[in-house]
Amino acid sequence: AQSVTQLDSQVPVFEEAPVELRCNYSSSVSVYLFWYVQYPNQGLQLLLKYLSGSTLVKGINGFEAEFNKSQTSFHLRKPSVHISDTAEYFCAVSITGGGNKLTFGTGTQLKVEL
Amino acid sequence: DTAVSQTPKYLVTQMGNDKSIKCEQNLGHDTMYWYKQDSKKFLKIMFSYNNKELIINETVPNRFSPKSPDKAHLNLHINSLELGDSAVYFCASSQGLGSGGSEQFFGPGTRLTVL
């Protein structure tokens, strides 16, 4: 079975500073990787996904992530955050033939401060 | 223009009651899901349907019964509600199962509180 670890439960950062949210996964088969964002009292929205090809994936709102197979990581980065980026961020994984089932990490609360 | 909608948004009820949550998507997708988000914000899949056929049925008490009357709807019925059922329930949809990488679109959630 696959699993996802998000080591940081909370990440405080000042506005306009860069940020990296860490995600590591475990799986015995090839995976697809996703980052979702959840704003307060809302549903989840896809930020970006890695299916195959280039390991650097660009998403919405200036976010990007890099798939590193040897380190089984898929860290999310943004060079300059804004107050509006304050939200919960979830890393998720699915596998081929798995019914498109998403297995989520425990989430990272990004808090952007002035 | 809501893509995935859920009703109700909030549901407060007593232990032992039976309740339903409805989900509708207007994206033309053929696969729908139910997820449960607990108080620590951990998300876990419960069920998925593809073309009205049950695909995923995780280890969920049989008090929970999904029903898909058509491809655009997936409802969740819960019998004999317990305190531990309190959570936010999210519906999602995707176009097919693909090879596992189909994007899922989430509804706004239904916050269930069992007293």
C-alpha cells in the first residue's frame, strides 16, 4: 500500500518570502503525485500534478513542485508567497489500476504573515 | 455554475438518527467519490462509483451506504449515527479512472455534527 508523509504540520512564513512544503511518499509501484490546497471552510482545489515526463511541474498561483524518484519526494515551492496563500496544503498519491484512489498526507498549514 | 455541489452544507443531528448527504456534479464526469475529513483534517476515501458501479469500498462501517441514481449524483446515507461520525464529508468527481491520474474536483463539503 502507498502512503504519504508531510513532516511539517505548520509552516509560518513572512509575505514575499520563499516557501517549501515537504512531501515524501512510499509505494512499491509507480505513482502519480498531486498537491491540493484547501482554503478555510472550502473544498480542495488542485494546485498541480505529476503524471510523467518532466520532473518539474508548474501549477496555479505560482506554485511548482519537483518529483524526485530517488528520494521519493514531491516538495512544493513558491518563490514569493502572498497573504492569500494562507491555507492547508495536502500532498496525495495514486497508483495505476488503483481506481484513481487518492491517498492523502496529513496536510501542512501554511500561515503567511505580514 | 457550481461544478460539484453538496447539500446540506451543515448537518447537526442526534445520535442514533439516520441522515443523508446529497452530491451532484455538472461536469459530465462518470466517476464520483466520497471522502471523510476528521477533526485533525486527515482525508480518507470512503467510496467511489464509476458509471453507477461501486469501484472503491474502503473499510467503512456498513451503516454508511452510498447510492448513485445516475452518473451525476452520488448520495451518502448514514444509519444510526454515532459521535465518531462527526466530520466533514467531501464529494468529488473525475472523468474516468484513467490510469490513476485523473484530476478529482471536490465539492465544498458537508460538516456533520452528531450530538
